[in-house]
Amino acid sequence: KAGVTQTPRYLIKTRGQQVTLSCSPISGHRSVSWYQQTPGQGLQFLFEYFSETQRNKGNFPGRFSGRQFSNSRSEMNVSTLELGDSALYLCASSLDGTSEKLFFGSGTQLSVL
Amino acid sequence: SQQGEEDPQALSIQEGENATMNCSYKTSINNLQWYRQNSGRGLVHLILIRSNEREKHSGRLRVTLDTSKKSSSLLITASRAADTASYFCATDRAAGNKLTFGGGTRVLVKP
């Protein structure tokens, strides 16, 4: 089985732009969650989707949004980028919709200049 | 905000030695998990211990959980160079995939 696939691997944007990141979960996994990792704040939960519904949301501004499609693939969008949005964005999927064993992708490294 | 604090922040050992790292958390949990991350890549699940368990083993890994002290430890025995990575504890309090991660321990295993 293929693992969790995130695209693109690297992304460079400028302040004020918007960006869309993509995540394809492991086949059969219905839950996708997103995390932001920065040296200063560590790993922080963004949101989680299960069967196209957002079940949980972290403490991030409304500029961060996401969605999940019927094939469980997920996208997250960040609008009006700020320098502080530079981070590694990680997607994780789980088979049974719990958080008891998450499978992570390799992440998208976003640099905002 | 981070639920867990990990100690130490960094650890350097020789191959063959044991590595121990600790995690403390603030609120009650359903379970606690440990993940490994190599060089800014994705995280890999290592082991899960439930709130009603005190100790768990998986290969060279041993995890303990003390809910009265809100702390956990991860022991890697007979470490190898390939164990060089950052190790994170993560707590699960509620339904849904919302893990709260600690700050991580960077482990360097020297050959």
C-alpha cells in the first residue's frame, strides 16, 4: 500500500499570496488531519476531517482552511500568507477515525518570503 | 499550546547504550503515544500506551506511564546509529485525530 502522499514537497511564496497543499491518505483511510510544525511552536494541530466533515479544529486564524473530498483526499489552504506561516505542514491519516495510530506524510515545507 | 514537555531536549549517546527520554503532560488523557521523526520528515508511530496501562514493550522500546504524576518515559535499549532522530510524545484526550505533541527530544547515536 502506498503511504500518505503530500504535494508539493517544497513551496516558496511571498507575503500576501495564498497557497493550497494536497494530501492523499492511505487507501481506505477515511480520516485526515493536518499539523503545522515550526521550530518555535513545535507541532500544532490544525484540523481533522472524517468522511468530508471537519470534526476538530485547532486554534488557528480563519486564514487556514481545509476540506476533504469524497475519495478522502484533503487540501488545506492558507490565504494572505504571513512570514510566520513558514513551516512544515504535515498531513496524517488513520484507518478507523481515531487518533490511536496516525500515519504521516513527509510534509510540505512552506517558505514565505 | 503544547500539552507535553519533554526532557531532555537533546541527548547524545554511543551506539549500544540505552537512551531514556521523559514526557510530562498537563491534563487527563485517553492514551499517550510516541513518534519518531527523521530530519524534518514525517512522523512514524512507535508505540501507544493507554491510560490504564503502566508499562509496554515493543522490540527495543519500553514505555512507562504514571498517570498520577502525568508523566511517561521512553527507553530505547541497545541503540543504533539508525535510531538518530527526534522523538515526540503525543497525548490524546478526545475523540477525533487531535493529538497534542510535546516539544521533542533530539537523539544522536554516535557509531
